[in-house]
Amino acid sequence: MKNATRIGQEKVETRIDRNAIAEGAGQAGIGIIAILAALIGAWGLACLVGGVVEAGAAEMVRGLVTAVTGR
């Protein structure tokens, strides 16, 4: 009777493909970096457009030259 109550317990082996896991993690990481780079680029473009609208293109160029040369 002892064996009758025991439902077939079998050792199940799982094979983990570590290369596939590493490849998936790498692709996810690259995707996250690409999304963040796009967001940063969009933010920079929005700031540039806002500056041109506020001060004008000539003033933006003059400010850039002043920042680089220190005069």
C-alpha cells in the first residue's frame, strides 16, 4: 500500500541554455540603451528648439561662441 499512494515521482531534468539567456539579456540591454539614447536626443532637440524660439538663432550662435572662447 505504501507504493500505491505514491504518485510517480520522477526526476525531471531541465536543460538551461545559458547562451540563449545571455543573448536575450544582451539584446534587452541594447534595446534599453537605444530607447534611453532616443529620449535624450529628443530632449536635447526640444531644448535647442526652445532656445532658438526664446532668443533667436543669432543669439544662440553668439552664446555658443562666447562659451567656447570665454569672451
